[in-house]
Amino acid sequence: MLGFGMVRAMSDQTQSPVTLGVRDLSARRGGRTIFEGLSFELQNSQSMAVVGPNGSGKSTLLRILAGLLRSETGTIQIDPDDRGAICFAGHRDGLKGALTVHENLRFWANLYGAAEPAVEHAVGRMALETVLDMPADMLSAGWRRRAGLARLALGTASIWILDEPYTALDTENVARIDTLLSTHVESGGIALLATHQAPGFTPTQRIDMADYRAKVPEGPEMDW
Amino acid sequence: MNTFFILVGRDLRLSVRHRADTVMVAGFFAITVILFPFGIGPEPGVLERVGAGILWVTALLASLLSLDHLFSDDEQDGALDLLLTSPAAPTVVVAAKIIAHWLTTGLPLTLLAPVLGITLQMPSSSAAPMMTALLIGTPTLSLIGAVGAALTLGARRRGILMPLVVLPLYIPILIFGVGAIDTTGMGFDAGGLFAVLGGFLLIAAALCPWAAAAALKIASE
Amino acid sequence: MHLPIQHVFLKLAAIIQPWAAGLCILCFLFGLPIALLFSPPDYQQGDTVRIMYIHVPAAWMGLFCYGVMAAGSASYLIWRHPVANMVAKASAPIGAMFTALCLLTGMLWGEPMWGTPWVWDARLTSMLVLFFLYLGYMALGDAFDSPEQGDKAAAILALVGSVNLPIIKFSVDWWNSLHQPSIFSMAGVSVDTAMLPPLFLMVGAFQLYYVVVVLMRVRAQVLTAKIRAARLMRAA
């Protein structure tokens, strides 16, 4: 019965077209253009790994796509154009230490409009049953990460934007995330992840931020 | 609207878990008020005359101190990023946090004020206008203070910066809050003054969530 | 990427600045002696009224600078124009200085008129709050590691302050009428026609001084930004 709710959510996803595209994107941080001329498009069941050295703008790109930062130039097309379409997971998990894992997860589920069966499904996917009633600040880093990423498994968002999702996870849990990702992509979702490690999950596309480093020197712009 | 209550519920649940925070704010309020008789002297006429002012100034400071972690907790553990990328509109997030803040600080201060008024030898007839004034005025403090808290998020020396930014904006509420209590105490009708306080509340409620949400977006950049 | 409007601004600034500076000196040269020496004394206040020739333009400039700051901040937030922000940032210390001058001259005026340098006069009190609004704006703008974040936060504060300023003025006026029915309010000074020429000269002098200094400050900010960009380039 629990699985049934989830299957419904997933099949809704496959039916609706999902697009995440950017055209000629550039970003500035601290008075410096860090990347420019970035274009790509992802559609149903496509995923992309964002790689590149430190400071090349991986996190900046993901935060722009999640709507946390403004790009300097370029257009972003997100379809469905709905705030709930995107689920973002950054370096920090956003867990409230004073709340139990279950309470944390249920809050996000309510906010994203996911029903109770979805919460139980997410708990199952991340194998959180044993820590469900523990306050989140008693968890180790790896457990926190798992509890934080369980938000993805609620199944409401069709576009996942993950910044270094594998941090602090052991191989078993890396595999768990991989399964989560591939299920999501297979059922029609889009996933975008910035990562150093090459995971078991193989994204359909790959973008190296080093290729989009700003080529034109800054000088002339400030030369007024 | 449902989103709003989910967010308020979460912050209330958190402050129940961290109930020491609310107790600390109330404790700060009480100890600071009690300092004044030592500073001014316990003569009945004097304390009674300045009582409303002491209570309001102290309430401003207590509200301000508690605003310090209104957004910073969520900012530090990453929840703020997730809230801002969630289906909830940023203004709704801000408005919910402000309501929750008021319920856990402004409201307790309002309830505590008459008790502290007794220690300042204020007549028992002043309790009703005092609580009314605080009831209308303290939400405005939370609203304006939330803008200050959002603006100073990530700033250096935030503890000193916040008062400098926020306290000048609190002055109108202080003036009319004290005015309403004193005018009633002198036996006049202060209905107009309560209406002005209500007007401030409406203006603040209309503008502050937007300003604070804009400030939060800047802070998350 | 060249942004022509910024070129125009700096070119224009280079032309305006020497003229404004010259005119400013002229205004002071004529205005100060007339105001402080040759204008008629007031029948009630005697020579004390001469302080008004500094006090009133300073008060006016204190408000004017806040207006520029708010307008500059708004256009920076809406159109993201860096020059608008630079003008707003440059206006703050000048406005704070004028506000402080207004408060100081107000106290000097109060000493003989009220018998005490500070009375909670409605106008002086409002100016005092204005001074703190300036302090808050400047402190907030400097409090961030990322200058851009400081600029934006301060810009929002300037707008919040500009909404609050009339409310503060209204509140302080009401509060003052309740507590302090002073015989000599600073508002109550009647202006004789003989006072107008020196007053206008001083207003002109202060206004031109503002133009000169704000242009200097904006230029300095442009240079600072250039140095910063050059350093970042080297680091990259």
C-alpha cells in the first residue's frame, strides 16, 4: 500500500515533460566572472554530473539553478515552472538538531505537499528506521547526511540539484544514493549533481566547469 | 496558507524544545526591569512615573536580543537555503518565523509586564492599558526586528550591529507605547494612541516581510 | 564590456567638479561674511540668530543626503546600477556630517536661548534619530566580507529608513507636544526677508560642497573597485 502511493507519484512524473535548460549563463562572485557561456539542456530521464576544480563555480551553478543566486547573464528555463519542481540539497543538511529525524522529514514532506506514505517510503529507501525517533543532533555525520537526503525520496520534486551528495558517506551509503538517483532518473526525473567522486551511478551527461572559465580579462570593464 | 501554518508549527515546536531560550528572554526582561529601582531609587512617585518607559525600553531590548537567532540558526545548519528553495514563498517563510517569534517572546513579555509593573509600584489600573499597548506594539517590534536580523545575517560583530540598525526604527513604537499607558494613567482616553500603534502594526505587517525576504535572499547569495 | 553611462558619469563629473568647487568657494566667500557679520540681528534673539545660517542649511542637507541615499539605493536594487550605489554610499558620511553639524549648531543656539545646550526639541530630536540612521547604514555597509552583500543590505536599510523617517518625525512631534511646550521652538523662528539672501547663499554653498565631495568620493570608490579587480585578476 505504501509502495502504491509512491508508484503513483512516480508515474505522474513520467507523464509530465520536465525540462531544465540554461543558455549562455555566466556568473560573478566577489567582483569576478567565474564562468561564462554555459549552455545545456536536460529533459526527462537525463542527468548530469558537474565536475571541475575547486573555485570553478560548481556550487555557484547549482545555487543559481536552485534560485538561490542570480546569474549575471543568460536564461534559465525550468519546466514545470513551479517552486516545488526543484529539490535542492547543499553541503549542509538543514536538519534541526532538536527535532527527531521523523519530525524533520515530516516537516519537509508537509512543506512539499507529500503525504504520510511518502515519508514512510523515504524512510525505507534510506534505511532510517532505527534512528527515526532520535534527535538529529545525536546522529553522526553519515547518518545526518542520509537523513538529509531522505528529503529527495519524498518523490515530489522532478528536478534534483545535489551539491556533493556523497560527502561523509561510506560505500554502502554511496550505493544507496546511487540507487535513489537511478530510480529517480529512470522514472522520468532530472538529476544534476556536483561531485568529485565517480559514483556507481552514471549520469547521461557531464559538464566540466573548467571549460567555461571566463576567458576575457576583467580589466576593460572596470576601466571607466 | 497551509504552508504558513506548517512553518509556524515547526518554529513553535523548535522553541518548545529550546524552551530555555524563551525563559532566558523573560529572565532578561525581569532582571533588567528590576535594575531600575536600584539605579533610580525606590521612591514610589518616581518609579510610578517612569514605570511605563522602563517596561517598554526593556521590552525593546529583550525583543532585540531574542531576534539575534531568528534566521541565524537556520542559516548555520543550511535549513535557510532549503526553505528558500522550497515551495514556500520567501515572504511566507519570513512571516511565519515572525509570528512564531512573537508567540514565543512578545507574548510572554506582554504577560509578564503587569507583574513587573507591580515591582515598579505602578497602579493595578495600569495593567490593562499596559498589556494592550504591548499586545499591539510587540508584534511590530518582531516585524521590524526581523528586517534587521535578516539584514545583518552573516555580518561581522552582529551583536552590536543589530541594535544600531534596529533601535532607531523602534523609537515610534516606544513613543506611542509609553504614551498610551501614561495617557490612560492620567485618566484620559487613549483610544487614538492605541489606534496609532495599530496603524504602525499594519504598516509594518505590510512592508516588513517583503523587506526581510529581500534581505534574506541577499544573505543567501 | 563597456557601460557607456558610467563613462558619461565620470566625464561629466570631471567637468562639473571644478566649476562646483569654484562656485562653492564663491558662495562661502560672500555668504559667510554676510550671514555672520553684515546681516541684521534678530529683534528677539540678537546675534544668536546668525547660527541659523549654518544650522538651517545643515539640517536641510542632512535630509537631502538621506533622500539621495534612498533614491540611489532604490535604483541600485531595481536596476543594479553600480554608480547609483556609489552615489548613495558616498552621500552617507556627508549627510551624517551635516546632521552632526546641525545638532552641534542647534546646541550652540540652545545654550543662550534655552539656557542649556540640549533640550528635547522636536526638530533636534528628529535630527538626532536621523544621525543614528546614518550610522546604522554606514556600519551595516562595512560589516560584510563581501562588499556586494554589504552594499545590498545597506541599500535595503536605506529604503526601510526612508519609510520610517516620516513616521519617526510624526512620532517625535507628537511626543514633543505632549512633554515639552518650550517657549522657543527651533521651528518658531520667523524668517525676515533680510535673512533670505545670506540664507540662500549658505544653502547654495552647502549644496555645492556636497556635489564636490560626493563626486570625489564616487571617484575614489571607482578607483578602489579597480584596484580590487586588478588584485583578483592577479590572484586568478
